[in-house]
Amino acid sequence: MPDNLSLKTEFSEMTDEAFRLQWRSWLEAHYPQEWRRPIVKRLHGPEEQRWLRLLHDHGWRLPAWPREHGGMGLPLSKQLIYHEELDRFGTARFLDSGGVLLGPVLIKYGTEAQKERYLAEIARGDVLWCQGYSEPNAGSDLASLTCQAVRDGAHYVINGSKIWTTMVQFSKRMFILVRTSNEDRKQRGISFLLLDMDTPGVSYRDIENLAGDVEFGQVFFDNVRVPVENLVHKEGEGWTVAKALLGGERLYSGSPGLSRHAMDTLERVIAALGLQNDPATNVLHSTLWCDVNDLTALYSKIADATIFGTAEGHEFSMLKILATELFQRIADACIEIAGAEAGAWDEAANEQLRRIFMIARPSSIYGGANEIQRDIVARALLGKPTR
Amino acid sequence: MWRREDDIQTMLRDSAGDFLTDKHSPDRLRALRGTEPGYSLALWSEMAEMGWTGILLPEQFGGADLGLDEALTLAEMLGARLMPEPFVSSAVFAASLLCDAASQSAEEPGRKLAEGKAIVLPALGGAVRAVPGGPSVSISGTLASVSDWHDEALLIVETDGEAGPQLWAVPAGQAGANPRRMADGTHAADLTFDGVVLGPEQLLLSGPAVAASISRATARARLATSAMLEGIGRTVMDTTAEYVKQRKQFNQPLADFQALRHKMVDIHLQLELAGASWRAAAEALESDEPSASSKVAAAKARASDAALAATKAAVQYHGAFGYTEEADIGLYLNAALRLSAYLGGGAHLRQQALAAAKKEAV
């Protein structure tokens, strides 16, 4: 724990408003100005590490982790404020798979040795992790994964492939779901392993996305030997392990933050093109304005319910559907409003409209494709299908 | 579950549920349609005994002196059960105007409303001029579309003239009225006043306070209507969910078909947005936040569209049966048609919301 933390009042003793102001002031004082490009910028590799290290050194790292593991140990109400302010300030996106996805898994299911080995370096931002889940034949149907891990003495031997592995180019380690046995219920044969990317037999290829970024890739495992100590929890329990998340993580995918930033862009485009009094523009703008207003209201209500402990799983799915599709519709509106200029590769009306439009596309695909999210909500409304 | 309520609201909801089950049904609603006014004064009186007609009125008028939150809880239930009695236009809208009025002149109408002896209705936004003549005034002009029209109602009429904006208590019988039947069996009347003489004791409010009072009362009425629309939408979706789970075709329940499941999810999402939107708007309105204006407009727009979407889908998923008079679905669809338009529909209010937001940002 950095020394300057002991100079601060306990975060949980502060009022929510005092906490908000302190975090906001810190961002104003320390957030790199060149990174204040919401939506269009995501931090990669060294930049991500620099950000995580900066947070760590100033005591603002990992709001949801317990303090004993290097986090801030904040109650959910303050975690939500933390995220709200990051959104409001207009920060670059960053992935932090280690902090967000792996940390909670190790905190809940890891051995003491695993926690000691891996948590502190995640907290410091020294090590970036990637997530080895999806496969060429296992996306939404993740449980059908076939990347295999066979026990051989003191090792598991991995063969297979993972794909859509975000930030594989910058990751030192991977947490991976592998099949260790074939069971009647396919989830039951899955295990959760930790892997160093420089292990012999691991290779990858870059995949460029439609926004022009090289951020994900396909990874190949050719007789990759992983020590059995790198199994998290029990063999065959990987599916359960993978579901562990801390705090408000399930909530954030439904945040109106990206939609708000997209709306800022839309309003700048409208102003730049002098369309403020154009009736057709007004209809489109007002519809989207109300959509942002109403999503913000629903997000706030479900966030409160999450704090009270009454939020249900399908309600997070509801927000994810609404938030991602609204983000897309606003990006679509930017293109529509920009008229003849909208087809540009680079900038249109002084904004990176094509880039924003493309960045919005996968939001309805990742984090649980929206078709699956609708299935989840449908189950809550209508029960499971009978067949 | 994210909807929350306090103990008073729960109590209100429980007692309302029992009352409504006892006193009302779709068949009662059918029987009232085609009659004038399309609702029952006798039942209005019983609603008064429950404390509902005077829910917002102060104790000095014999009211329950409860707040907007309680009125909205009740509105949602009345919408869910399709009560045609004019709770929103009278017990919320008109009552709100009476609360702002000078207490002497408001006392009699307020008391009658609380006791369920009168239907008090807002008659605003027309072109009615007040011309002074000694201690009294004479009012003349036209006024469009007074909702929930009853020819024995007491109207709160907005006038303009030398004395500026004013609100007057005027018996409905003094207006020339041209009522037309609305989709849900209530009536909206276009009025003509031709030299109607009013005494000073009928003056409820004058001056700049009139615009402020109308603005606040309209906002409350829009939110109460939004709550009713959410009640209509959710009830019809619940009914439809039950139906599609048991109706089988091709050897499986309709509820198994993914296209139908996903469409119902999308309607549910709209109703959830509506529910959150009016609740957030009510909070903003009661806290006097500058953002209240845009939020109220957005909330009514969403509720209007969500209720229409839900009732239309309900017809679709009930198949041909949904398209019959004998099915109850049509009652919900007609109520949604009328209430989605009352005090502004989606298209109009979305534009108003944006315009208000732009003003608030300055």
C-alpha cells in the first residue's frame, strides 16, 4: 500500500460527495490531457500500464478490490461514483482484464500462492493479462469450447486455439478456459488455467478490426505445458470460477457513458453544420436526447437496486441491450446528419465519425451478444422455452 | 427488482387493489362506454371515501394532504385496472391548481372535490377574455378540448384581459359545450363562453402565479398520466405473457418462439424505461430542479409510446381474438390511444423535451 494512502481519510468514512470531489480533483490535476478523447481512444500496452501505475501510486487503483490485496475496498456506492466521474471527465477507454476479470477470480478462488504471485503485479500495472475464452467455434456458445488441456505429470498440455483475444499483443499472461474432460454437461469439463504468453508453443496472429485498430488476435497452442499449480480452484470447475465478478462490473456494460459522449459528438456535428433549426434533425436529435435521458434514469434506478441488493441478473442484461444499441443509434445519427461528408474514411465535419461508427459496432456483440441478452430477459418474462 | 415504494405507498396500493377488485371490472367499463360522461359519479363519491379525490388537497379542504408520490402510485393502479373516473384531470390537475389558489375562493370547490361531490376540471389554454363590469367580470371566448367532460363539472377556466392572466371557478353549465367521444368512452368538450358573468368569489388566482401554477399542475398531470400508461402497458404485457405461455400451435407454446420472445423483451424494455423516466422526473419536479421540465416531457413521451407499443403487441400476440370487441385487450388499446395523446404525445413532447433541455443548459 503506497504511503500517501495513509494520509487520506478512509474512503469509506468520507461522504459520497466528498469522495466524488476528491476523485474529480485528482483527475483534473493528474489525468494526461492527451488521453481525454472519449470513445475514439483506448489505452494500449505501455499506455495502459502507465495509467494503471499512476492510479496505483496515488492510491486510486482498483476501487472494487479489498484493501488487503491492493484495492481501495470501496462500498458499491462509491465504486459507482468512481466510474461515473471517469465517464464524466471524458477519459480514454482501457481494458484492465487483470483488474476487472482475473482479480475477483483469484481473490475468491485462488490459492495463497497464486494471490501472492499475481495480484500485486496486477495492482501495480506491471503485468497485463488477456482473456482466453472465445474460440473459432465457441463464441456465444462458449461452453462448447474444445481447446484441450490434458494432464501429463506435473503439467497440463494445451492444444487448440483462442480467438478475439483482446490486447493479446501487449499481454504478458493469459487466463484461459480449457477443456479437461468430456462430460454430459459440457460446462462440467472446463477448467480455469493461468498461462505465461512466452511459454513455448504459444503463438498468435494479429487481427485488424474495422476501426483500423490492431487490438485483438487469434492465439495458437501447440503442446503448451502449464504447471498444475496454475489451475485455479478445481479441475472441471472452471465454468463456475469464470463467473466471479466484483462490485458493479455487470452494471457498467449498461452505463449511459458512451452514449453521452456520442451525443456530445452528435451535437457538435449539428452545430458545425448549422442544423440546429432543421426540423428533420430536430426529430432525430430529440428522440436520441430522450433515449439518453431515459436510459440514464433506468441505469440510476438499477444502480440503486444493486446497492440495496435487489437487482436481478436480467436487469443488467436489459441495460446492456439498451446502452449498446443506443450508442450505436447515436453513432448512426452522426453519420446520417453529416450527410454527403459522412462516407469519409477519416474525418467528417471535423469529427472521427467513421471511427466512432465502427467502434460502436462490436458493443452489441461482446460482453454477451445482445441476442443472448434478450434470451436472458425473455427467460425472466416468460420462463425457459419448453423445448 | 428496482421499483421501490414506502409503507404509505404499499398501503395505498393494497387498499386500492381490494377496492378496485370489488367495485370495477372490464364489464363495468364496457357498460359505461357510449354513456355520458363515460364514468360514474357514484363511484367518484366512493373514491372520495377512500381519500383519493382529495389525495393532494390540504386538510383544511378535507383532503388527505399526501404528496405527488402517493398520487402517482394510485394513478399507476388506476391505469392498470382501466378506471375511467377522472383521477388525473380532477384529483391531480385541478386539485393542484386549487392548492395554489387563494384559500378562500378555493375552499368550496376544494371541499366538494375532496368529498367527491364535484368533478373539478381544468379548462385552460383557450382564448377567453375577462372584461370587468363593476364588482363582477364577464367572460367570453372559446376553449378547446376539456378532457373528462361532464356537464355538471366545476371548471377552472383560464382567462386573459386587462387584469392579466386569471383562473376562475365556473360551473360547466354556463359554457356552450360541444363534447366529442374519446377512444376510452370519456369525452372532450370544446367550449364557448358568451358573456358569462362571474362574481369576485369565483376568482381563484391572478397574475404571474397563474402561469407557474398551470406549469406545475400540467407537469404533475403528465406524470400521473405516465404512471397510468405504465400500468396499462405492464398489465397488458402480463396478460399477454400468460396467454402465450399456454396457447399452443405447432405443438409448442407461442412463448417458445424466439422472435416473439425477443419482441416482448423489446416492449418490456420500453416499459422499464418509461417507469424509470417518470419516477426520475417526479423526483426532479418535487425537488424543483431546473431539469424537471425536460424530464417530465421525456417521461410522458416515453410512457405514451411504450403503452401504445405494448397494447398493439398484445393484439398481435392474441391473434385474431385480440382484434375483437369481446376481448379485453381492446379496452387497454383504446385507453392507451386516449391517454397517450392526453397532454401531449410522443412526437410532440420529445421535441419539447429537447427544447427545454437547451434552455436549461443556458
